[in-house]
Amino acid sequence: ETGVTQTPRHLVMGMTNKKSLKCEQHLGHNAMYWYKQSAKKPLELMFVYNFKEQTENNSVPSRFSPECPNSSHLFLHLHTLQPEDSALYLCASSDRDIEVGYTFGSGTRLTVV
Amino acid sequence: AQSVTQPDIHITVSEGASLELRCNYSYGATPYLFWYVQSPGQGLQLLLKYFSGDTLVQGIKGFEAEFKRSQSSFNLRKPSVHWSDAAEYFCAVAVYSGGGADGLTFGKGTHLIIQP
């Protein structure tokens, strides 16, 4: 365990479904992130939250909706996804202290059918 | 904007041989640099990081990396690889603004294959 926990580990959903990914960190960090990792593409930063406030949205389609109710929890709400959204979704956290670095969860493997 | 280049998509090394994975970055300010490793189906594990000070950084699992500002490089090395080192390796640069950490920018990764 890295201190960043993601659930579920695997998710299969239809294009008309609504589901949510959950991320939880117990490291006392103040920033949390969603990354998308697709086959043969570099890791893409999707969203950044600092102290519960969204500070970055990298042109992510509106079918992905993040939520950060507090500094320890981060959600990614999914609806009407496309097959090309199938990927590994990674959550990470970090602290204002640069020396702390970034800690990643194990990811959720999402398959859209 | 910052960017990271890992020029080698695949590298094959014999077990026991030395390893060097290349990483070049582009960033206007002082870079904060990282190497991560990813095993199949897993998340990212931090191998080492560079923020300042000694340009030769020691990490976990016997890895080290050297920061060379003049070459904008942060190459990862290991003197003798083990079969368990077979994985995907990612170099990344971090941006920190006044509000805190703004996320990592990753290279495309290098897939390391270990031959017996």
C-alpha cells in the first residue's frame, strides 16, 4: 500500500452507464490528481485539486466529472463514456512541500463496452 | 510549457549487465525530476527524485540517476540488472506554482526487457 487507495481496481461499464471512481489518501497531502494512461500514449494529467479547489482541467470531455469533497478524497464521475475512454485511471497526491513528492495509487482499469 | 523525452521505447538488457535509461527535459526554471517504475497492471512506484544539491541521486532497488543541467538530462542507471527489473520506466518533471504542486509531466516511457 502506498497510502493512496483507489477503488474499484477493475470496472467494466456500458456506454450508457453512470459510475464513479474513488481515490482516498491518508498521507495528509493537500493536492490530488487524476491521470489517464492509455495504451501507447503518455500519461495524461486530467484534473488537479489543491486544497479541494480545482486548479486545472486539461480539456477533459464533460463526460468526466471530478469531485473533491475534502483533501483526502477524490472522485471521478463517469457517464456516457466511449470505448476510447477505456484506460488505466491513476490517482495521485502531493503536498505543498516540494520534498514530499507525488504518491500514486494502483489505478482503476476501466473498460467501456 | 515543460516536456519530457524518453528516446528509447524499448530496451533489452541481459541479466547482470548494466543499464542506462535516457531522459531529456525541457523546462524554463529549476526542474524537479522523478523516475517512476510501473509493473504490468500496477500503479507507479517512485524510484528516485531530484530537487537540488548533489546531482547524483540514489534511489531504491539499486538505481541511481545523474542530473546534468548542461545537457538537460536525467538519466537512470543500474550497475547490474535483475530479471525483476523488467517493467515500464517513466521520467517526469514537476511544476510548482505559488499555489502548490501543479502535477507531473511524463515522458512516454521505456519498456525494459531482461534477457536471461
